Amino acid sequence: MVKWLVGVVANALHDVGCQNHTCLVLTGEQGRFKTTWLDRLCPRSLQSYLFTGKIDPQNKDVLTLIAEYLFINIDDQLKALNKRDENELKNLITTPAVKYRRPYDVYIEEYSHLASFMASVNGNDFLTDPTGSRRFLPFEVASIDMESAKAINMDNVFSEILWLYEHDFCYWFDDAGIEELHAGSRRFHVQTIEYELLIQGFEKPEAGDNDSFMTTAQILNYLKTYNVIQLSEKRMGEALHKAGFERIQKRIDSKNPVYGYRIREVSPNPFLNRV
């Protein structure tokens, strides 16, 4: 949280590049004052630089928000984004600068990235891409004491944050920090049907068992024998990585080596009662 706040200051004071590469996200049950609490992170004197609402990542209006606002608070929208919009949002969070033409201007101009992103989500599962979770910094909200929140002077908070920034506080995530971020965000991932079927039907082989090997295509074909659901090879690959199955290269029947996983079917077959 402190890293993100210092990143807000860095974004505001740097003229070149984007300094805050994560979107702060509060998750939890509806009616927990998540959006209101996020709004209060913006000092009263800077309320005109706060945008709260839904955005269209494909619309050029969001470029204006990035260049002219300090905070962009996305209100309960992350779950509803399609894949294209989700990828575009991740690009917007880290884009170094934006280009657009202001009303009544003649030419397109380039503007610095000023805004930092934050968002609220009802429920906890909103992350769909394991490779892109580093762009989101999620916290689950149990409850919020709004009276205590109202008593906090954010001008004083940002005075301390500015001091940290001026004294070279590390507000970005290094490799170890990124790994920690990935680990902490796992419980916020949407469980795909590929992952659920994988952990139900397969297990890791014992040490020394070198014969348990299957390619992604073989795993999918096995599951399709017992399930009529359409499965994705890409999502299955992500599920295998998430579940910790070891990817190896193996030569079969003296042919060219192929990539697959050390994996074996669960016995007895848990899918037989579905056929």
C-alpha cells in the first residue's frame, strides 16, 4: 500500500514515463464502503483531480483522464471487462505517455502519464490472466471504519509520502516483490473450468516415476472423453503452470523430442460416473 502511494507521488512529479505500474484494488462483499474509502485517498484540496466511475479502455476519453487526473477510481467494473478491454486496461496502467487532441486544438499532442489507477470489486475472484496479475494490487476488505477514515488528514499522509519519495523510497516492485505479488494474488484468480478439471482428474507422479508423461493435447483429449465442455489449450497451459506440474522434454519412439508434463491420471477415474 505504501509503495502504491509513493508511486502516486512519483507519477505526479515525473514528466517522463509512468512510475506507478499497479492498480490498487479493494475486494469484498457489496456495501463495505470500498469505493468511498478509495475516494478518500485523494486529499480534499485535489478532489477536482479525482475521477470515479466506469471507463471504456478503448475510448480516447480515458487518455484525457490519464493526462489530467491524479486518481482514476474504477467502480466495480473489473469483473465485467472482456479480454480485449482487460488487456487494454493493463496497457493503460503502465503507458509512459498518451497522445490525443484536446477540444479546439488543431494538432495531436503528447502528454505525461499523471494518473494512478485504483478499483473496487464486489467479491474476490476477478483476475483471469495469471501472467497479468502483477498489474493489480488486491486487498480483501473485511470491514471499514468510515468514521476513523474520515478523521485521517490526507494532506498529512501525503506529506509523509512525499518525504519517503524524496528520500529514495523503493516504490517499484523488484523481481522478489513481483513473485510475492503473484503469490498473494492467487486467491483472487477466477478458477477456470480447465483448472478445476485438471486438479480433479490428474495428480503429480511419485519421485522416480519417469513414465508418467502427457502433452497438453493428450490431457485435453482425455478430459474431452468425459466432459462435453469446450476446453482451451491456452487456459489448460496456464492451469498446468498454476497447479505446479513440471514441464519437461521427452523423446517418444525415437522421434523428435516433444514438450509435455510429468503428470498422471487419478485412479479410480473420477469422471466415470458422468459418462
